[in-house]
Amino acid sequence: MIADSANIPAKLALDTRGLEQLRAQAKQSPEQALKAAAQQFESIFLDMMLKSMREATPQDGMFDNEQTRMFTGMLDQQLAQGLASRGVGLADIMVRQLGGSMGSSMGSSMGKMESGKPGAVSGELPSRRPALSPQASVNVLPSAYNGTVQQNFVNQMLPHAMRASQASGVPPQLMLGQAALESGWGKREIRMADGSNSYNLFGMKAGSGWNGKVAEAITTEYKNGAAYKQVEKFRAYSSYAEAFQDYAQMIGKNSRYADVLQRGGDVAGMAQAIQKAGYATDPKYAGKLARVMEITGGLL
């Protein structure tokens, strides 16, 4: 009996029998096997996307260790399997591109893989229609991002970043990237004592020269590479627009950050200059910021 291709991606992500079922299915029904393989590819793509999202957010909490990262990775794999079983459109496009009158070529190819016999796999997978243009291929991805927290955050904060950029010359991608990294894409904003929003997306501390409102919060700092927790005072604003303006003024006019603006569109260079200027004590801050800036740049 042929296994239902729709059920393969919905199985446990670590189930090693999935490949064996796919091989057997390819011999009996190549078209169904193609659909199942496309769903598996979609699952891998979604898992990579979730992994990138995890890596782009700070992971230095008190419960962060190798064990929690391992189980989080397993959870992401299972989430990716579940999302792929419902589909985000990528598998359907692959099936349309690779589908056609494959005959027995796919089944025989999978048979060679199963038997372990050496030699090149014969036969090509015909296409029902011409290949997608590069632009069309790129446009497959935004539809999967449009409903995400990341896209919503960029959409909400972009007008503030653009206005602050016009007044200061600080690139909006840098502002959005640092705001996303410091606030966890708006999900870990600093709160006032009464629970109201401080609108401080950038983690800017209230030094001796700050005369505005202040919010206190526990933060992670690093000394000699070791992390520790402490309570710090942070600047508080009346709006996101005010926060972006204050951040842009600091980066644009403080000589301490002069090297940042000289990096042009070099994402990694700007991130390294920010860390070198002492914006954060995390020794891995530049790498984290660069990854988030690449994500925000792709969502603009």
C-alpha cells in the first residue's frame, strides 16, 4: 500500500523511516513521491528560517545552555514539519516546476539510491513550463515573511527610521537592525515601573547627562567575556519617533561613532564599528547585529 504523501511531513521530525517510505513510494507513484519530497524540502527551508531567527536574537539568558538549545532546535524542526504539512507555497511551485511525465525515471533513480549501486543516475526531470525568471523566484519568499513579527516590526518602525535618517544621515537599516536586536523585534521592550512603554527600542542607558524620564530594567553585561546580570537605568521617551531621533542624533553627532557612518552600506563594517565604539559589552554583539541588519535589509 502506498503511504499518503500528505502525512509524511506531519510525522515526527526525527523519524528515520520517512526516507525509506519516500523511496518505496517513488517506485510505485513518482508523482506522489515528488510532492512528498517537495514538502520535505519546504520543511528544511522553514527549519533554516526558524534557526536564523533564533540566532538573530540574544541568547544569553539565565536558562540558555547547550541542553535548552538542543531541545529548542528539535522543537523548531517539528514546527517546520507542521508548517510544511499545511504549506506556504514553496512545495507547490517545486512540484509545478519539476512535475511532468517522469515515467519510471524517478522510481529507477530512487531504486539505485536504495540499493547503493554506483553510477550516475540516468534520466532528467522534464518541466511542464519554462523556468521561473530570477525575479519571480525571489518573489516566492516575501509571501512567507509578510505575516511574521519581523515584517510587522519593520513596517511599523520604517517611517520613524526614514525621518530620523533624513535629519541625521544615519542609515535606516542600521537603526532598524539595532532596534530589532535590542528589543527582540519589539517583543522585549523596556517597561516603566507602572508597566507603560518606555519606547526605548535601542537599549540606550540614562547616563549623567540625561535629564528625561528613566526606566529601570535588568540587563546582561559582560566583563572579561563572562556574562552577569545587573539593574540599569534606561532612557524613556514619549514615542517611538522620539527614540529614533535620539538614537540617530547620538550616532550621527557623537565623535565616538564617527567610524560607523564612514562604512557606507557595509553591514558587517557598521556592526563592527558600533561594537568597537563600546555600544555594548557583549563580545558577539557585532555578529548578532550584522545578522539582524541583513534580515531587516531584506524586508525593506
